[in-house]
Amino acid sequence: MVLLATAVVGSGASVGSAAQQAAHSGGVAPAAQDLAGLFAEGEAALRAGELDKAAGAFRKVLTADPREAGAYANLGVIAMRRQQWGQALELLQKAERLAPSVAGIRLNIGLVYYRQNDFHSAIAPFETVVRDRPESVQARYLLGLCYFFTERYGDAVTALEPIWADESSDLNYLYVLGNAANKAGRSDLEERALTRFVELGRDTAEYHLLMGKAALNREENDKAIAELQEAAELDARLPFLHFNLGLAYLARADFEKARDEFLKDAEIEPDVAFDYDRLGVVYAYLQDDAKAEENFRRALRLDGHLSSSYFGLARVYQRQGKFSLALGAADSALRMDANNANYHNLKGQILMRLGRTEEAQKELLTATDLLNTSRERRHSELNQGELPQPELTAEPRVQ
């Protein structure tokens, strides 16, 4: 049995350990019985949260049988729980090569990417799970969210609409579906989702949080603050409430209030990289470079794909005259978002200070071209790109 990383005790996707299959057939050899016992020991420890014990048991299984897919898969789950994403991916991919028909392994591969906010990479494994298990609400929801976050709104609707019966009591689902339907030109579905959203949410904290977020996306900051403060009166410890209040104050350049809100959210949700990323921005504007660097680095430890944190570090180092470090950070940001005009502009400024004039001019010209050809308005430095939406990434319940 492969335990899904999201599974509660007692649930999961069966992979069928060769040792277990042998132990349940007639004429079992003692070695097979031993392996089945080790596998069962590892599963029990994993369910109990005893990760070291579970890992030890599964490694013993692999010592005896290096082609045991279930052991690799469960070691991958252990690495996921430890947030060791590179190791988790390597182990799960080994398991997939040995058991390519097991959808649960591919679901966990998708989750490794998803939990790092690498939604583009998560799409392919989730698509294969939906293809093989079209009845899986979890896989469809995750795939729909990935499509939504990568602006494939029509595909998001296609993935999410079929699970209405299961998820239409979930405000996040209704919010995402309604917004995706709006972008995809499905006014009928948009009205259906948003009507249900208002009917179900009414005076809940979650409703006011999402309404505040919608106002933030429209740059209606005063309205957003009013909605979010109403949510706070109902549930002051609602995850991501203070994060979005921080975004609203940041957009108004009220850096002290923004800082206080991000700190509150980090206390509630200590593993959310976006809190530290935005704290880095706030501290940079407050001229506290040490705290800015500390928070940008903490954000990157939690999510190595946050280009905005590399950009923030580059600006801090530029101000300190550490131009080589600044250039390295700017290059890291551009590796993740090569079409960001602000990143090219900053790199050009840094290269100019390093005396690399020709390269600098190329970067500045690229920045100008990107701005001229972009159909989007230029984002202010307080809002470097699309607003983060961590409140929408909550994984669906395991069915």
C-alpha cells in the first residue's frame, strides 16, 4: 500500500507490495514473509507519524528487494512530510518507473510540485491521474487549481465543473470556479457559482476574506480593508486574513501596519513563504536591510521558486553596494520569470554599476521592449506582479 501524503490514517492508494502479495499466497518462503512483515511495520509507523522508524523499515525492504515500488513510494511520502522536496521527487519517480499504472504515485508527484507552488510542473502528473481515475474529486480539484493559477481558465472550468456535487459547499471552490468561468466567458456558470457563494457564505469570516481578496484584485483597497476587518471581527485567527490585510496596507504604502499584519499571519501560518516575502518588501521600504534580507532568505528556504524574493534580495544588495551579490540574485529571479520588465531593468542598473555598459544597455532595452509590448499595465514596485493567492491553494479533502 502506498500512503498518499494527504491521506489520513487508514486511507491511501494500494500499490501492492510484492512481498505482501507473496505472503498472502500459498507456499510462502520465509524471506517473503519477513519482507511483508517489514512492509507492514513501515506502514504502521508511517500512520503513527513515526517517520524515522517507518523510513528504516522501508529501507530494509529495499535492501532485500531493490525493485519494491511501494517502499520507494512510501519513502517519498516521508520525504514530503519532511518537506524534502528534491528527495521526495527522486523517490517517487523511481516508484513510478517500477509501478507506472499506480495513480496514487503520480498524484504525490503532482503534490510535490504543487506544494512548492510550481503549478506548471504539477499539471502533467495530475492530468494522468484524472485520465486514469476520472472519478477522483481530489485529482480534478488539484488539476483545476493548477489550471487556474496558470491562467488556463477554460481548462480550469472543464476540470472543476464536474465536481460541483461534491464541492459546492466549499467557498474556495465556488470562488475559483466563478472567477475561472468569468475569464472563460461562461456567464451562466459564473452566475451559478457566485450565487451559491453568496448564499452559502453570507456572514462567515471566510466569505468576507474572499470578498476582500476580490476587492484587492480590483485595487479597491479601502473596500478590501473593510471586508477583511469584518472577517477579523468574526475570526481573528483565520489563516491568510492578516496576510491580505497586509497586502492592502502595503498597497497604501502604510508600511508599519502592513508589517504588523504580515507578522500576525506568520504567527498563525509559520510555513507560508509569502508572508516572509512581503515582510522583506516592507522592511526594505522601512530601510531595515538586515531584516529585509533575513525575511527574503526565509521565504526562499520555504519556496525556492519565489522570484520576487530574489528580486528583493537583489535590490537590498544593490543599495548596499554589493553588486556581485545583487547580480546573482537578479539572475536567479530572471531564471524563474524571464519576461519580467522590472527584473531586466534592475539587472541593467546593476550591470551599469559594475561597468559592464554594453550588457547593461541590452538589459535595459529588453525591459523597455517588454513594457511596450505588454498588454498589462505596469505594476508598481509595491505590487510586483499578480497578487499572491495562498488562501486558494488549500488542498481538497481526501475522498
